[in-house]
Amino acid sequence: MGLRVLDPRLDAEGDAMTLAMPLRGLGGTIVGLLDNSKIGTAGFYDHVQRILASRYGVREFIRRRKPDSSRPAPAEILGELSGADAIISAIGD
């Protein structure tokens, strides 16, 4: 009797992904804030938004809240966030 080793990895699906080019700075940008709908996230994002606007000159924020923290964000919310130059996704308990 021999030893049989199984490989649980899957083959990659779809096209290879590439990283977005880094921003040169945040001044004048639009930042998306994706809230996972847990109780502490909104207050955390209020603080982050104040800092990004006052210290780094972020021009606009797109804030969206997932309907459920345990599921991926719906396509509609991701579409709305696609207008942002950068997105922050955070959790809070």
C-alpha cells in the first residue's frame, strides 16, 4: 500500500488580473468607502473621511453599505463604487 497525496488547489479561472497603477496622491480624488454593515464601521468611516478630506484633500466620497456582512457586496453597489479612484473596504464590530 502506497501513500497518495491529493492537491486541493484549483486551476486558475478567467483572465489574469493586474494591479491598478498607484495614485500619485489623494488630492482631488474620489474615494469609495464600502461598509460591511457591522455596528462600528460607520463611525470608523466618519473618522477616516474627516482625515482624508482635511489632511489629504480628497474631493468626494462614495459611501455604500453592504446589506449583510457575511455576503459579498451586490453588483449594484460595486458598480456605484467603480467611479472611485480608490476604495477602502473595512469591518467594524
